[in-house]
Amino acid sequence: MRENPPHILLTNYMMLELLLTRVRERNTNLEQCALLAIEYEDLDENIAEDKFWAVSPLFGVLDHADRKELVTTILDFFRLEFAIDSENFLTQSRIQESERQFRESLKQPWSLDSNEKLHEPYYIRYQKLSKTAKLYTKSMGPASSLGKFIKDYVKRHTIDIDLKKDGYRELILQTMEMLEQADYLKSFPARSEQNEEVKIYRLRLERVIWTVGNDATVKADFIKRRSYKKQTPQPNLFFQNLYRRDFSTMKRLRSDDHTGQLNNETRMEREERFRADWYTDE
């Protein structure tokens, strides 16, 4: 059950992720700690529409459980690659406003660096785009992580699909079209290197359901960590405990580099801070 609207959770999640990035440089995120679980709206109902999926040589031969897992994996690929669409929160103007709020609300070293920017979400493309497009994109071609996963998936499940030559292209474009018809993806027109109009895709944010994790279950990333063995990832308990800790009740700690690459002024300041327990940011 969704406890809060997705836009509220997204804003809180972005703020928390920004803070946690300063702590652990993206080593472990909330999902990997089983503190956050992501689902997709109306997925069970859509998966059960056998007539809709029957036209696909891939989804049409799968039972409901396997079909749901595969669709979820593809949607997770979009989400984890930050290919997300939201008119309310992820347009260029909205991102710039969030960046301004971060700088005003967060103190150094927890805020953005002076030369650090929040970029717009990516688009997922099949063809390479014209250099004039100036868009953040990632590939879903046969050599991409998604492409390799789908080819491995078809082989492992002995599904009779020819993915050579134009076979993969036809399958992946049909898959994108079906997921757009199911209202999980949104397509945008773009120009390819050959100056042809093509479609590029993002995941619809309003179809993403953010829920509290159960502290124990971590979803496997089948695309980035392909394996013939069943994956059963475990939550990172160290960071799980760290993120849930009430730091307001603890002594203030701060960490900084101390290497030969520091200039003399910075080195002396950090050594003075280390020696002086009375030293505060104020």
C-alpha cells in the first residue's frame, strides 16, 4: 500500500540520497539496505491481460510470475539508470529549483560542491542520436547491459526467438511500445545520426510506488549482475543501522582527507580541527 504520494517520497528520497552520498559516496543505497522497496502501479492487473501480451514472442510464452519478474526487471533498468519522466519534478527548471534549495538548506560539506550540478534524467535509446540533440542518453542496443540480459534470458529459458540481425531490434522496440501502451513508459521524438525520427523512452514517475522496506529483502539487479545462479542478495546491515541511527543524540563527527595532495593551509586547518575538541563549524 502506498503511504505517501510518489512526488513527496521522491523529494525526500532525493534529499536523503544527497545527504547519504556525502557519507558513503554511493557505496550502498536505501534499497540495498532493505529500507526502501519499489513497486509499479497496477502491475498484477496488467500482467494478467494475456491477450495484450500474446502478440509478443517473449512475454506471450511466459506465465504470470515470470512475466511480472521480467517486466519489473526492465522497468527497474529504467529507474536505476535514472531514465525517469516527471513534468512536476524532473524538468530542467524544477531540477534547478531543487539545486537552489539544496544549496540554501544544507551546510558544507553536506551540500553540493561549488562546481557540482544536478543533471536532467537520461533517455533510453536504441539508435545513436544526432550530436545536435544534446540529451543525456543510455543505450538499449544488443551490446548494452539490457540487450545482453534479454539475450541471456531468451537462451536460459529456451525461448524460440531469433535475436540475430534485425531480430533483437524488432523485439526490443516492440517491448518498448507495449510498455508504453501499458502506461509505464513515455516516448519522445528525437533525431538519429542518420537524421531519421526515432523514439526515446523514460519511465513514468507517477507509476512508481515507493514503500518502506522490510529490513530483510533486497531486490536483485538481474541486468547489471547477470548470473545463472539464483541471486539472493542480503541487506547491508552496517549501512542499514547507520541510516536509522539518531545522530542528534551522538557526538558530532566529521571526516576529511589527510594526504600529501592537500595544500599547506588546508592541511594545517584539518590538523588543528583534529586536535581541538572545542572547535565547531560556527
